[in-house]
Amino acid sequence: MPIYAYKCAACGHAEDVMQKMSAVALTVCPHCGKDSFSKQLTAAGFQLKGNGYYATDFKGGSPAKKEESAPAAACGSGACPACT
């Protein structure tokens, strides 16, 4: 269940409430009893879990350098199967 942040416009009381997404929003302040309690817009926090997510992904920095392949063996050296 998500946690919603509420704040009263009359007295300034703030509270986090865990409720279902389908539940009706609260309007009465539990502190002062006035009908001025409303949901606040907050940033969602989340964490990626499971296979395929790593703590080092998307951290920035320079991209990894590709290793250069070894130069091809010269023909006639005996290293190539076609030359032997």
C-alpha cells in the first residue's frame, strides 16, 4: 500500500498515512478537526530489486574501454592452419 503525505491548511499539521489507492482521500484534520486536510504532492521513492539491476548501473563516469584485438598472424609463419 502506498504512503500519502497529508497537510492541514488551517493548523499546519502534517502526517503520512498508509492507505489503499482506491481509498477516498482524507479531508478532516485529526489534529484540529477542521475540513482542510489535503494530500501533498511528493516525490516517489523506489528501489530496483531482482535480476538484471545492479548498484553500479547508471552511475555515470567514463565508458569502459574496449580491448584491442591482437594483430593477425602473418601468413607463412606456421600459425595459420591454411599455411601449414
